[in-house]
Amino acid sequence: MPSGRKEIYATIANDPTRDEQPANAAATESPTRRPAFGWSATMTDAFDLHGKTAVVTGGAGLIGRAVSRGLADHGATVVVADVDASRGGKVADEIGGHAHFASVDVTDEDDVETLIETTVENFGSLDVLVNSAYPRNENYGQSYEEMTLDDWEENVTLNLNSYFSAAYRASAAMRAQETGGSIVNFGSIYGVQAPDFTLYEGTDLTSPVEYAAIKGGVLNLTRYLASYLGEHGVRVNAVSPGGVYNDQGETFVRQYEERTPLGRMANPDDLVGAVVYLASDAASYVTGQNLVVDGGWTIS
């Protein structure tokens, strides 16, 4: 590692399993030139992530840890990137095998650059980036009436800048390898349509106004990146969850579930299949799409 660069990985350089994973960079055929499933014996093989390296930002969060585990379960080497060293290290330890923790503040451009460079140095390629971090300031969650321009600007900047920064650095690494790569951004149903504020009646919860701007921005950033990076074999898609259960309180949960055709809120594991699909060769001809996983909320 170059002198002076921040050390973000915990015992990653001496990983004894490192040589067990073939680097995708060694492949000789671009995914953009492969016939559909012509390289795979079965559909099941198309979902196999062995030999791929995935970085999950916000990897210790409610959604990030489920995604990290799911990618690892399908064979990927997973870098759990999170600002919380205690939780991130625990997630990596629980997954075991080819999971590694990296201490990263996604709002710090130097941290993000080091994360991507170190991942490629240690594993030979970066094949998947999942943007699932959600940085916010201490005032996040205010009502519309309480919102200040300073808080609006800070929260929008923290989120959109971090998504762009990670995608920008990751896509540069992916463009440099013949196998390209896949970027999966986390959007939201509230990036697709307006909130239903009746869900919050009788609770102290709300949908913050900046959240709509952030997630709407993420979805169109996804489309832009997909259009620009497609010729380089880099696919960019989004997953937009509905409400994910996180002890929101009985009143909100009941009102949300009554509004949802499948009759329940999402669990983090409900989102894993969508991410694995978009990360895998099964989605080799899919880019610029937003996969909504909401139990039917947006159609009701």
C-alpha cells in the first residue's frame, strides 16, 4: 500500500483464502459480447457469484448486512464497508468465509478511493458495488415545517454525493477490467411516487422531504450511469424497497400493512434476491432498471 494512505481493512492483505478465488480480471471475454447464458451450463449457474468481489457500502446497516450475507451465500467475496467498526466487524465475522470488514466513511472521498483501490489490489477485481449506505445529520427526520435549508442541503449532499463518489470510483475500476461489473443502488418507493401521509397519522413518524429528493435523485443517477457506462460493460440498476420493518411502532405497522397487497412490511432478507439477481450473470442484459420490491405497495 502506498505510504500515507489510510488503512481501512482489517487483516485483509494476509487473507489465507485470497488465492482460492480466481480474479475475474483474468477472464478474456467481455460480458457485453456473450450470448445469453451461452457461458453457463444452467440457469442456476448464472446466479453463482464465485470468483466475484462485491463491496457493500453501509454493509453493517439493517439492509446492508442482509445483502452482504446474501452475496456471500452465493459465493462472492464480500467487503462489508461501514463507518461503524464495531458493527461492521461483527457482520463480517458472522458471515465468515470470504467476508471482510473495511472501515469507511462514504462521505469522505479519500476513504472511498482507498476502499476501491485496496479492494482491487487485494482481490484482483471489483465486480459488484452495492450502494446501501444512508448517511444523515442529527436533525434528520424533521417534519416539513421544521425543515431548514441547512439541514436540507446537508442531508441531500451527504447522500447523493456518497452514492456518486462510490459509483464513480467503482466504475473506473470496472472499466479497467475486461469483465466490466455491476452497480446496484438502493432507491425507494418514495423515489418513485409521493408518500401516503395517512400512514403516519397517530404516530410521531413522518417521511422527511429530503428523502424524496434523495431517492428520486438516486434513481435518475442510476439511469444516467447505465446509459453512459453501458459501452464499457458496466451495468447499473436500482432496487427500491417498500417499508422495511424496524420496530416502527404498532400503529404505523398496522396502517402500512393494511395499505399493502401482500399484507406485511418487508424484512431485510426480502431484498436480497433482487440484489443477487442484478449482481449476477443472470442479469447480464439488464441495465438502467429500477426493481421495486414492495409487496405491491406502489400498485395499490
